[in-house]
Amino acid sequence: MPRPVTSILTLTLVFSLFTPVFADELTSIKQNGKISFAMSGQYPPFNFIDPNNNLTGFDVDICSAIAAEIGVEPAPLTTAWDGIIAGLLADKYDLICGSMAITPKRLESIDFSDPYYRSGAQLFVGRNAKIETAGELNGKTVGVTLGTTYEEWVRANLPQAEVRTYKGVPEMILEVVNGRIDGFVTDRIVGAIAIDEKQAPIKLAGPLLYEERMGIALRQGNPELKQTINAALKKLKEGERYKNISLKWLKIDAR
Amino acid sequence: MILDWAIIAHYFPFLLKGALLTLEISIFSLLFGLIVGLLAALCVLSKNLLLQWPARFYVWLIRSTPLLVQLFIIYFGLPQFGLNLSPFWSGVLALALNTGAYNAETIRAGILSVPHGQVEAARSLGMGPALTMRRIILPQAMRLIIPPLGNNFVILIKDTSLVSTITLVELTLTAQRLIGSTYKPFEMYLMAALLYAVLTTAATLVLRQLERRMAWGTA
């Protein structure tokens, strides 16, 4: 339960624009005994809500395993993808562990661990659609999740297509089924699993648009935290644990 | 189209849990919003300009900007100045400040509608301004304030759905998250809508009861 008294005290005290002394966050994470990490919760099988209303998936398992390596409790949470970096910068959680691609633009404002899996961008269309490649999307409507690398790519490479933005992949699958969009771009594994497990009436169109490496995002200026995460990740990958988690959720070894 | 009743039966308890958080946020925001509203109304009516102008500015600022933007300023913006509230308290603060401004206007209108003769009569009996406000004006104003205040409460309960954008898994976000795994938007949002209707109707009934009790001495 949050504490009103502290909040009100902070409210009255803080406007003095006091600048905190920055220390590596690893220390405070260990003191709290808890590491919080954010994801959209709309990205099965990487992160999603299961039928028992629990947040679960590949990302959750990987980051929980990393938390266990560090010796703290994992605290996964969901937030809108388009505000997820803003939330990290506003200290609302310790990490983003939600299949975020490492890009030069993102590296300007946040830091990343070593990649924890590889995948790529793929165009998906309705099962009976005639579209074969992304090039045929000119004049068509294509969906992307707001704030993703896919959104940037589609806007830059398919200027003739009408771009619609959504909060997550399940929403876009529904939109294809309802005929509101012709296709959408997302991670290849995400779409493949939706077809495989949810019998989503969509299909892959054309080859991989480009490859991506996903990392765990953290705030800049935390070399010790980053190093600790990388060491834990390396240990997971060397043992059987990474492989087991990957096979469980993705049916492949995504190392 | 036929509703998927199995889905509804399975997921209803989770939505109910979301509704509980919605209720909790509503109650805290309602209480703080009432206090803020009453204080702001008294300040706006005050002859002291140091009280009047800030209160007027507050009411103007809140009423002329969207709640969602206010919420984002508190949640995403204030940490830049070292004020990092939890999602729960960010939501309560934004909602309380927002509804507080509307409550202030409602309360101010209620106080102003008490005939001035009442004040003069109280003063001639030797009552000071504070006592006049407490014994004479507020009790009469209450009757006029409660119905529109109830309207503000209902709006407040519905506005709590906006805090779904700041990671609070209340009723709306619970529904949204479950659609991600069930692909059943109609069933999920229908259940959410029903639960909101239950909450707002309950609030309305409680207020109507209160209204009836306050109605003494009127024709």
C-alpha cells in the first residue's frame, strides 16, 4: 500500500529543485531486494497476459532469471509501448524488458544490455490476401505498434502506404480480420506463434524486412548494473536455462 | 453474434479485481477532491486577493486543460523535478486536482445562491464570518451543492479509466490486457462497461440518499 503521508511530504519539500546525487542503481536495486521491469504485455509470446491474468512469456522468464542471478525479486509490469522509454527516464521502473530492439536512436537516450535474442521485421497480411511483398503495400493500409522500429521503417520505406498505429499485435490481428487494415509489420516470431497457437488467419508476406537484436534497456550512467545484467545473461546462455526458456515460448533457440 | 459465455465466466473475476482498484482510486480521489474543492471555493470567495487569485488560477488552469495531459505531466513530467510519485498516487493526485476544480465551482455556486439576507441576519445576531459560514451558509448551500456534486463524482469514476495509461491495472487496463490473449474485445469491454455502470449507479444511489436527508425544511 502506498503511503499518503510520504507523498504529501515529498510534495511540499521537493519543489526546491533538489538535485539527487547519482549513484549506480545496482546498489539501490540490491537494497530494495527487487528489480522492476516494464513491457507492453501485448506481445505474445514474448510478453502477454495468460488465461489466469498473469503477465508471462519469454521476456518475463528471461528477466526473472536475470533477477534471480542478481539475487533480487523480479517485478514485471505492463505499460503502453509508446510511453515506455519516457517511463524509464522518469524512474518509474528499473529496466525495460520487453523485446526492445537496440537502435542508435534509442542509444542516444537510454542504454542497453547485450542482445538477449535476435529476430527480424516481417510483413503479415490476411490469409487470403493477394499481397506478396512489402512493395505492393503502396496505397494500402498497414498497421504498426506505436513507437516501434517497425513504425519508423514503414514510414521511411513505404511512403505511399497509409500507416495506422496500434497498442499491440493482438489488436492488429483483429483489425486484419475485420478488414480495416491490409497487413501489419511486426516481429517474425510473434506473428509465426500467433498463426501457430492462436490460429490467427494471417500469413507471412515476403522475406524478412530487416534483422534486429533485442536488448534489456536501462538508464544511462549505470555501468555496474549493465555489467551485472550482461554477466547474468551470459551465464544463462551458457547453461541450459536460456535454451529451455526459448524452446518453451518460441519453439526455437533464439540465441 | 453470440456472446462467448465461457470466456465471460472465466474472466469476470479478473475484471472484478480491476474494478476494485478503480473503486479504490475513485474513493481516494473523491475525498481529496472534496477537500481541495471546498478550500478552493472558499479561497475564490475570499476577499483576500492572496487567497483568491491563486485559487482562481488553479480552477482556470485545470478546467482549460485535458485531464490526460494533467495526468501525464504529474506521472512523466514531475520526476524531472525530483517528485517521483507511484502510479497510484500520480493517478489520485491528478484526479483529485481535476475533480477539485469542478467541485470548487459547484461549491462556490452553492454558497453564492444562499440569499444575502441570511448573512445579514446572522451578522445582526452577532455571529462572526467563520461562524456564519459554518452555521448558516454551508448547511443551506449543501442542499444545492449535493446534486451537481454527485454529477462530478460520477464523472470522476468514469475518468479513472484514464489512469490505465500509467500502468495501473484498473478496470479498463484489465480488459485491454485480457483482449491481448483472448481476442474477445466485445466481451471484455462489455464486462468493463457493466462494472463501471454498477460503480456509478451505486454512487448515485448513495448520493440520492444523502440528498433526501439534507432535504429537511424545504417544501
